[in-house]
Amino acid sequence: MTTIDKDLQQINREVVELYQNGEYSEAMELATQALEFGKKFLGSRHPITTTSVNNLAILVGKIGDPARV
């Protein structure tokens, strides 16, 4: 596992923690950054990047799409 993999996994864990603590806007911002980071450095099909996609989808399902507000 590379440093980039470990970094993105840590970011994804932080997103989950923020979500669990009800800090949805902070989680949304970090999840968006995690997705961009994953796509840039690991590729969009990498399993850790897809975890970022899933985290973001869960947040959008919970609070809605901030781009539409």
C-alpha cells in the first residue's frame, strides 16, 4: 500500500467520523476533496477512490446536493 493509498483511506475515515458526529457540511467538503484527490492520484476506478464516491453519495442522500441549494 502506498502513502497515497494510506492518506486517502485516512481522509475517508475522517469523512465518516464527521458524518457520524452530525458535521455534515464539513464531511461534504472533505468528501469532495477526497474524491478529487483519489481521481487525480489513484484513478477513478481505484477501490479507495470508489469509497470516496460512496461517502459522497451517502452525504448527498442525507443532506442533498449543495450545488442545488
